[in-house]
Amino acid sequence: MGNRGMEDLIPLVNKLQDAFSSIGQACNLDLPQIAVVGGQSAGKSSVLENFVGRDFLPRGSGIVTRRPLVLQLISATAEWAEFLHCKGKKFTDFDEVRQEIEAETDRVTGANKGISPVPINLRVYSPHVLNLTLIDLPGITKVPVGDQPVDIEQQIRDMIMQFICRESCLILAVTPANTDLANSDALKLAKDVDPQGLRTIGVITKLDLMDEGTDARDVLENKLLPLRRGYIGVVNRSQKDIDGKKDIKAALEAERKFFLSHSSYRHMADKMGTPRLQRVLNEQLTNHIRDTLPAFRSKLQSQLLALDKEAEEYRGYRPDDPSRKTKQLLQMVQQFSVDFEKRIEGSGDQVDTVELSGGAKINRIFHERFPFELVKMECDEKEMRREISYAIKNIHGIRTGLFTPDMAFEAIVKKQVIKLKGPCVKCVDMVIQELINTVRQCSNKLECFPRLREETERIVTSHIRDRESRAKDQVLLLIDIQLSYINTNHEDFIGFANAQQRSSQTNKSQSSAGNQVIRKGWLTINNISIMKGGAKEYWFVLTAESLSWFKDDEEKEKKYMLPLDNLKVRDVEKSFMSSKHIFCIFNTESRNVYKDNRTLELACDSQDDVDSWKSSLLRAGVYPEKTTTVESETTTTADNFSMDPQLERKVETIRNLVDSYMAIVNKCIRDLMPKTIMHLMINNVKEFINAELLAQLYSAGDQNALMDESQEQAQRRDEVLRTHQALKEALSIIGDISTSTITVPMPPPVDTSWMGGSSGGRRSPPPSPTAPRRMSSGQRPAPRGAPPPPNRPGPLGPFNNSADSPQAPSRPNRAPPSIPSRRPPPSPTRQVPP
């Protein structure tokens, strides 16, 4: 260890871990720590128990560790344990510690072998430990046990990755020696997140269980699959020792004797064993904390800065202070009023970039949806002519008239004007719905005070509903005014004299507007067969005469041009498999519209886009399909042929007069409707919120009850204050320690230029003169006197230091160095290669 400052680093992180775990902030801070990773039954739990010197972890079949266990070891004069979820309670009996771990695990995961990423924090004080913080993660398993889900392996891998993918986390990869190192789950996961091996420490367990005649010397000497931080071997208690309650102190002594007595490990016995592993982890965690300290401090400072303003507002906050409640009520109502006006009138701040809302949506209702509803209600041409012919005949009665009756004109006009009531009332309903939605959006800022939010929404919505009836009455009054007097002297009315010339002028104006572009945009052709590629998106251009589509919006490659003659629009029911909204275009004469298709199905992302396109098609003369009854169709067919030429001329004249007058009425209604709604509803609601909402709230009941904050807000305030204080304390401690620490260099890259080749996770000792030499699978005997083979790339890629690795640059023209300090002189029975 460097000095006192360095020794305080691990306790510092322990304090931070406890402070931020209790408020749910640990995941955001990436505290430096060591994660213990390994396969099921790799010996992880035994390693941790050897550190503590006590049996305290659950044991049994299946996954024993089902929640991450944050184990904080603290050197102290006495021995006890504490849980973060049982603050103030000291456990001196480690059997009780094990029972508490099992109970807390079952509380979150249940008793069905399930897993959870919520950690258990355990702090152990003991004179037999060094300061150390480790996270014991669930062992990697392949087969579900009990009621575990079928994807239990993937769930465990995802949980482990949440911890080890952080750059501040050291990885303790535990692998049993009696399995092939190339198949190590722990090293495979470590390699995925730490391809250079900078954060990985290897631990080899079960060295005493290897087959006779084999050893793990090459692995422990860091020759096979080298790691920057190397490997350390340990010998844990066997299951028989555990069942027999063998003392851990005796087990540690047996471990020491094993390394000293084994011919392959005795030269490195001082670098093996649980005490050595504990010291190395202590040093490397301390150094790792020091290395990550600058970035860690910057992150703490940025989070502290982000919480400063909110914490200042909460500091000295008294929830039950009447003066505070009164002041806050005034502020909340004022803010609600400002937000409502900004949403209606538009504002540069807090712009919604996802969808239209507030004033923008009301504007769309005024100028797109309402005109669309007006045009959509226009009747079919044949139906109109039939009504006019019936009116003329009924007015003449038994006589045969010589002149076109103006009473027929008035009757048809009034009938058309009455039809305007439906679209006008629907326009009011749509505006009301959008106003209510806007009120709810603005009241989101009042969610800290549920009673105030509920009462505000109730008062404002009630006022909107009250204005609704007045607005609808006024709108219907506008229609009644139009019905009360048919002004045939209007300057825009064509009159009887010019009615006959109307058709030719209309045809000329339509032909002159043939190239006028009405709308452009992306649409999906939905009814292309799968054999031809399925639905495709094209760039559509709608003019007064045709609908064309191109490959893209550059409009260079035209795919098709569809004339608008005899086309109509109908709605298509949305498929439950599709998220798009569909409408289709068809030919009234039952002809193919597009290639072999009788209809052209077009899809949009939203219903608003569908309505907008249908409105544009109406402007181009493509009307919606009318649903007519069988009786009306029969009557129409029976009466069409009975129209004589004289009656047909009269019908044409009345038709032109009706078109001219209804164009005047529609223009007037389209202009007056937005003005009426703005005056009677929108402006009135704004004035009500500004002038009367506060008074209504005061008269609604107890103001103190209105300003009772929600439980979530109280928790949020407490969390912000505790987090802010913890961040300040952490920065203060880090500031004191960082000034007194010393620099410890990173372990150098592994030099593999001196070592011989090896192909397996086990190494056989040199053969005796009478015993044949055992070789790993695929290994061929080398001729006597041949040089050692070059180091081969290991199966885990960047983990081995090949010539391509940045950690082990090639060193040409350099003889292998001698390393007397690493290995003692060989024993007489050992043959050392030259």
C-alpha cells in the first residue's frame, strides 16, 4: 500500500456505494468495484468465504446466488456483519447472515429459483480481512432448474454484463482448473467487454482436483492466454470438508502446504493462495480507484451541478407552512395560465417536435378538417339533378311551365344550407376536444399537488363545456341567418342571365388549371402483391388533372400518372396487422385504376394525413363515395330517361345557380366559423383562466388541502436533498485523498517472447526415465534438441499476447531473456530445456 490516503480509498468507495445504493443512484455513478464472474460450481462462493474466514453464503443445488451480493470487507478489531436493508442491526452469528441472505433473496425473487438484478449489500468487519469490495454475481448456468424461465442463461448473462461492461469495474474471472481454460465462461464474458485484458484478473480454483499427472503451471505462469494482471491459484475446501464443518483457518493452512509441497507450484508458492489473492485484489482495486478518480470526480461534479438549483429550492422547505402554500398556489395558477396561452398562441420555447397540439391543431381544424367536411357533404351530381327536376315538376303542378321557377332554386339552396349544420357542429366538437387536451397537458406541471391538479382540470373543463353550448347556438344561428334570406343580388352571384354560360366558363377554368400542383408528399401503395415486392413508398404529386408518383422526391423517375376522370375515394378498414391508415381510389365505371388493380390503396402514418390527402383530392374534384339505398338507385334509373330537353335546360340553369350561391355561402361560413369559435370559446377560456380561475379555486374549499403535495413529490424532495448531500461529501473526501495519494504504475504488457508453446489448460510434469510423457490432444512430440515452438494465438483472440496484440509488440532479433528471479534453480529430477 502507498500511504494512509491510499488506504482510505476503498472505505471511501464503500461509503459512496452505501449512500447511493440506498437512493437508487449506484448504477448511474459507476463506482469502482470488483465483479466476481464464473460458471456454476466454479468455486466463487468458496473464494469469498475464504476471504472472510467464515461460512456465510447459501449452498445447495441450482443457482445459489440469485441476486448480486455487494460484499464490503473492512479491517477492524472486532468481527461482525451488517446489511444495508437492516440498518443498525449487527450480526455476530454468520449462520444468521446466511439465513438473512436467503430470506432477502426470496423476498424479491420468490422461492422458485428466479433471479433479480437488485443487489444485497453486506458489510463484514473483521481483523482477518483487508479492505476490499466485491460483487458476487450469479453463476452462469445452461439448463433451467425448477420454475426458472427457459431463457435463464440469457438473463444471467445480461445481468453480469450490466456490471462488467463498465470501465470502472475490475473483473475477477474464476475458472476451475479441472476444465479446459479455452472453454471458460468467465474468460469468454471478460473478453467480450475487456478485449485487451486490462481489467481482468484470473483466478484458478480446484487445483487439487486435477487429474493425476497434470498441472496448471503454464496458466499460473501467465504463459497460456496471458492477462495483464495475471492469474492466481487457490485451493478451496471440498464438499466433504464443508459438510464436515472444516475450519477455514485449517483450510487456508492446508492450501499453503499444498502449494509448498507440489513440485509444479512450490517455486511460486508465495504468489499463490487466498491470502495472496486478497492482497493483490486490495492493491489492484486501490490502484484502479486511483486511476478512475479524475473521471469519477468530474462525473460527481456534473451531477452536483445539475442538482444545485433543485436542492436550493427544497432546502428549508416546510410543507405545512400556510404562507408557503398561498405563495405556491399563486405561482402554480400563474404558470398554468402562461402555459395555456403559449400552447394556444404558439411559443418558441418547449416546442413539440413529435405531433401537432394546441393552437397548431386548432388551426388545422379550421383550415383543413372543416373545409374537408364541407366539401365531403356535397351531394352526388345525379342526385342533385334529380332533386331539381322533382322541385320544378312539383312547383308547376298539373301545368306545363314555360319558364324556370325561382322557387325551385330557393328550395334546393335551403336544403343545401341546412346540411351545413352537421360540419359546423362537428368543427366545434373537435375544437372543444383539443382545448380539453391542452388543459390536461398544461396541468401536468401540477402533478406534485394532485388535489390542485384535479380541481383545476374540473373548473376549466366545466367552463369549456359551458361555452360549448353557447358556441353551438351561435353557429346554428349563423346557419339560420343564411336560411332567412336568399340574397340573389350578391355581387358574386351569377344570376339567371349568366347561368347558362356557367358550364363553358367552368370547363375553361379547369383546363387552364390542369398543371396546378395541389399537394405533394410520401404515400405507400398498399395493394402491390408480394410477388411484385409488396407495399412500396413513393413520392406523390397531385394536380388538378392527374395523380402521379415518382421513385423519390427529386421527381426524376416517374412511375405512373393516373388521370382523375371518373375517380372517387373510399375509406378502407385498418388492418390489425398494420399500423398505417389506408384509403383507396377507384373508378366509378368499374375500370382498372392501376395496372391490373380495380382500386389503388394508399397508406399514411396517421388519420390526420389521410384526412388531409382526401381534402386535397376533393379540391381536385375526386369526391368521396356516396352510400345510396337500393330504392334510390332504382328510382334514379327509372326517372332519368323521362327528362325531356326543355326540363333538362331548366335543371342545368338551376344547378348552376345553386353552385354559384352555395359557393358564396360556403365562403362566408368558412370565414365566420373560426372567428365565432375564437371569440366565444378560445379567447373566453383564456380570459377565464387569467381572471377567474384563482377565485374559483379559493371558493372550491380548503386551500391548504389543495396544496398538499403527493407522496411521490415528498420522496423526490428527500431523494434530491440526500443525493446532493452525498455528492458534496463524496467530493470533499475525494479532494482530501487525491492530494495525498501516490502513483502506482499499471502492470506492464505480458512478455511472452521467452516462453515455449502450449496447447491446453493443463500441463504435465516432465516424464521420468521410466514413465512415458503424457501430451494434450493434438500435440506432437518435438525432435530432441529442437527449439521450442512459437507462441500460438489462443482461442480467446486478443487475450493472448501474439505479435499482433498491442499489449505484446514483437521483438525481432532479440534473444529470450533469462528470468532467474521468477523461477528457482531446477530440481535434479526436472529437465530444463536449453
